[in-house]
Amino acid sequence: MVEISAKDVMALRNETGLPMMDCKSALIENGGDVEVAKEWLRKKLKGKMDTRTDRAAGEGRVEVAVSDDGSSGAIIELRAETDFTARNESFVNAAKTVAVAALAGAAGEVVSNDEIAKHVDALRISTSENISFARGRKIAGAAGDTFGTYVHHDGKLGVLLHCAGAVSDDVLRDVCMHVAANPVRPQGVTPDDIPADVIEKERNFAIEQAMESGKNREIAEKIVEGKMRKFYEDVALLEQPFVKEPDKKIKDLLPKGSTIKAFLRWQVGGA
């Protein structure tokens, strides 16, 4: 039998968060190989972990990542049952690792893969909670594009920004923080990006207001045009007044030849 040192047992315990006896048994069963022992524990405890999946996972963390070459960005949401776990250093680090793993797939919706599942299962073992990969999305850029990121200090909100052309880190950070902090949440980059049903609902509401004040339909329609311009300024990101300097619009922050192509603003448990 391979001799198992207390140091190896402690190392495995620190990585998995499992009891010392479970870690020692895993090392004995797998010849002292720590990596193999971790996988053995993951499979052995899978049944126990599966019993947790029906428990509500209402807490969690949003994380973002940008590829080393700056060609793509990803945003993910990892869920836990308690805020205590969601704030734990191991959970925070796992969420960051999962965001990086999300960069490996194709652009669009990110589905869980072996790398992501490995980290989710490890957290289930170490926390005894129902940990789940809630969602993820990857954006692929073109040559010369830039990405900005922001995660709120508590991890409950994150922003991924995709710009066409070179944009400085300072501007990327300012725009990301604007998207996160602005009381009026942007619903698209330009007015053309606003969903048609949202525009129709707003227009009909404005017409009804004008007609209720005694205006006829023709005059009401003219009044509405001005109100709709204000509406677009409120909800189209490029047209919004910058929260730090309201006399500037977001589009005024961008250098000539660049623009915003897309942004994602995610909150834990929300859109």
C-alpha cells in the first residue's frame, strides 16, 4: 500500500473542502495521486450531489472574461443556495474560471461543457449546496475590436461591452459602469435596436396621454414625435447622457471611427 502523508491529505482537503477521512480514503484508493483522487471523489459523491439539484439556488455571481488576444468576451452566471457561499473565495474563483472556460466555445449561448461541469461539481462537493451554471454568452469580435468588462463588488451584476475599433481602457470602463449604474436601463445600442413591441407600447401610451388632454389625433401624433425622441435618448445607449457628465452623451465618449456593437448587463437571478 502506498504511504499517504498528512500533507497530501491536507492538500486534497484544502482543494475539495471534504472531511479528512474522505480525502485519505480517496488517496489510498488511487495510489496517492491527488488529481485522480479528486476525480474519484467527484464520481463517488455524484449521487449525493444530485440530491441537491431540487433545492433552490437563488444566490450567485456574475463574472466576465476577455480572451488573451482581445478577440472575444464572455459573461456567465453561477448560482448557489446561500449568499455566504456566493461570497466565498473558492466560489468567486470558480466563477472567474468558468467565465474563461466559456470563451472556448462558439459565439452565442454558452452551454455547460466538461470544464464547466468539473468546477460546478467540485463546488457542490465542497459546499454541500446546489451549485448550478445558470447561463452564459460569448461575443466574438472582428479584428481591431475591443471589449470592456465590469463586475459589481458583490458580484450580483456584471457588464460585457463590445466595441468596433480601438477604445481606451478608461472609456471602456466608464461606459461599462454607466450601463451598470444608470437608473434608466439601456434597452439597445441605437434606437433601431429597441424591440418593436417596446416602441409601439411607448408610442401608444404617449398618444393616449395627448388625446386625454383634449388634443385631436393629428396634433397628438405630432406631440408624440417629440416624446419619442426623448424616449430614445432614455433607452438607447449611445444617446443616453453619461451618468458622470450629463452634458455629454455616451456616443461623445467614443473616439472617431469607433462605436458600440453590443452590450450585456446581467444580474443574478434576472435579465
